[in-house]
Amino acid sequence: MPIKEGIIIKGIGGFYYVEADDELYECKAKGIFRKMGLKPYAGDRVSISVNTNAENVIEEIHGRKNEMSRPPVANIDKLFIVSSTVEPKPVLFIIDKLTALAVDKDIEPVVVFTKCDLSEGEGLAEIYRKVGIKAFCVSNETGYGTDDIKAEIKGCVCAFCGNSGVGKSSLLNAVEPSLNVTTAAISDKLGRGKHTTRHSELYKVCGGYVADTPGFASITSEDSEFIIKENLPFAFKEFLPYLGKCKFSTCRHTEDKGCAVIDAVERGEIPESRHRSYCMMREQVQNLEDWQLEKNTNHRKG
């Protein structure tokens, strides 16, 4: 029986649909995965056996570079954080929290400001470009900037998140018009942030994949989605050149004397808004109980 390498597009009802050699195969997972506590996710790279007179079988799940159990998806390359320049007004703390969560999970954050035909977004985008995060301004009405988004999706597994009304579904329609049949579902799930389905699915878009998942809009409000305080400074990539250079090794980088990070903020090398977001996130996790830390660790193990 031939063995093929592929990617899980979706899993539902105990069946998994694997794209391999430009074909889609319905597969069952080997029972050993359940014993190992390993559940196949959309986005998993797998080896499958193709059988003529029996079910196709997922024989091996290759190593994951990242995973999320809510929403259930693996190996995400880029998280597109979509925000409007007007209504709903952008909330930098939410954008910063999402960029940090992405970095902490080894996902590249990409910030997109929509409705730039109604209000200029370059000033907002520059905040993120300054710290090494890709940021784009687009107009779904005129098509301005959508070619940049197409280029970012190509060859990657991507997910889009953002509050309802920021234009996620319109953006996806603008970059891939053939999605007009499915973007209503994507919009509902991502916009409302409700866990209305139990599976995730990948759609082919612009030479890459976009994950249609119910959970990305609300990951900032999930109790299990936080970064422990020891890891938090590393999730703000602009802090990295200054870590280890503070006066005290126990520096929290919030209001400590002799803090190299704070000095960089005062010199304008780190945006004040980003440091404020860091301080707010630090405050949120400062007094977490041990059981909450354990819950977060177990969650991230899937």
C-alpha cells in the first residue's frame, strides 16, 4: 500500500480529510494516537496509507511547531490581526496582546488595518513596523493593499482574527473572490468568537491556507490563553536587545529602577503604547495561582 505525505484539511466525526498530491483522502487515525493522547488537528503534516479495499489510515503525525486546542489547529505560520482604522476603533492593547500570544507560540504576527479609504492608517502601522512586525494598510472597497496580503498568505498556513465589524470577511473576499461561498461562515465564526463548531478547516487561498476556526476572535478573553510572566518579555520582540542589561536580574521591566527596557522607552526606541500593553499583561498574570499556570501548560501541550 502506498504511503503519501500530506496535510490535514479538516477533521470531523472521527474522519480526517488529508490533501496529498493534489488529491483529498478521507482517513481514519490509528488507534495508537488515542493511547498517546495525541489528537490529529487541521494543519498537521501527516503520512497516510492509501488502501484500495479498506479505509485510508493516518500512519504518522509529524512534529508540530505549534498547536492550539481551542481552536484545534496546528502548524500555523502567520496570524493576521485585523483592526479597523475607524469603527470599531482600534484598541492597541488587544493588538499587542495578540501579537505577543502569536510570538509566544512561534507564530508570525501580521497586523492589518482596514478601511484605510476612510481614515489613514500609516501612523498606526508604523508602531508595529518600528518593532519589526509586518503591518499593512488596506481598503476592501478599493482593493488598496490587498496584493500585499496575498503575498503574505502564499505558501503559509494562516489564521485571521479581530473584532466583529473590522472587515475580515471582506478582506478575504478581496484577496480570494472564490471564497464568496464560505466567507459568511468564516465571518460568523471569527467575528462572534463563539465556539459554534467542534472542528477547524483549512481553505486554499492565494497559494496558501486560511484556517476557518471558531476561536481566534476570542483568544484574548480565554482564561487559558495567557503568557506566564517569565516568558512575557520575550513575546515583545523589541525588548530582546535590552534583556539582561537591567541593573537588577529580577527586573520586571514595568517601573523598576535601572531598567534598560524603560530607558529604551524614554529614548523613543520602544513605542510607549507597546510598553503600556506589556505592563497591563504583566499585571494580569502577576498573581496567577499555581493551578492556573498548570492549566495553561497542559492546554498548550494539547
